[in-house]
Amino acid sequence: MATSRSKLSPSQELMARIMRIVRTCPDAAGEILELMFLVSQIEAATTVDREYRDAKRVISRLRNPLWDMGPADREKLLSAAEAIRRVCRLAEDEIPPVPIADAGERARVEARLSAALAGEFDDAQIARVTGIVAAVLQN
């Protein structure tokens, strides 16, 4: 199986490692699987995320979970975050301190909204919607 493992993409290797974590900590399975879905979007995106923005946010979320847990479960999440960081070959200083803190997030949201809402909203309306979306994403 070592030969097939070497042929895995970074996202596939990451998902395999996350599944191992789920098997060792079934109590966190729901949250981990939700995060795994987010990670799968890295590879499923129509444009390749060469800067691993989604992976960076997932790592940050694992390090700053939204739910309470014991020290053992917390350690599993930190281990998962470290595995993702290594698989994606990210330096520690590339990981945002909070999931939505990476620079340029608002610009990316605005660009996608502009493309999606072109012809329906003017620039001022798109800017307003972008502000609302960015605020929601930060919470």
C-alpha cells in the first residue's frame, strides 16, 4: 500500500490522516468530519488554491475550536492541525492566528461576489454585501 500512498494528493493524504484521528477519537468524529469536508473543498475548488488558504483556515480552526473539550481531545485536534500543516508544507508563520484572519480575505470575498452578482447589484451594493459576509465569517 506504500506505493498507492505516495500517489495521493496532499488533500487525499490529509483526509487519510484525519480519518485515522477520527478512529482514535470517535467522540470528536462529527466535528472532525465537518472539518474534513472543508478540507476536501481545497481539492474540489475549480481554481487551485495554490496558497492553501482553505487549509490555513482549517488549521487555525482546529487550533481554536468552537466547542469545549477535554485535554485529550484538544491534543488530538492540535495533532490534526500539525498534520495538515506538514502535508501542505506550510511554515508556522503562514497560519493565521484566527481562522479568518488571513490578509486579503475581504478582497477574495468581494471578487467572488462581484462575479456572482454582476449585473444584479452595483459596486456599492456589492461592497455592502461583502462587508456583511466578511463580518459573518469573522464570527
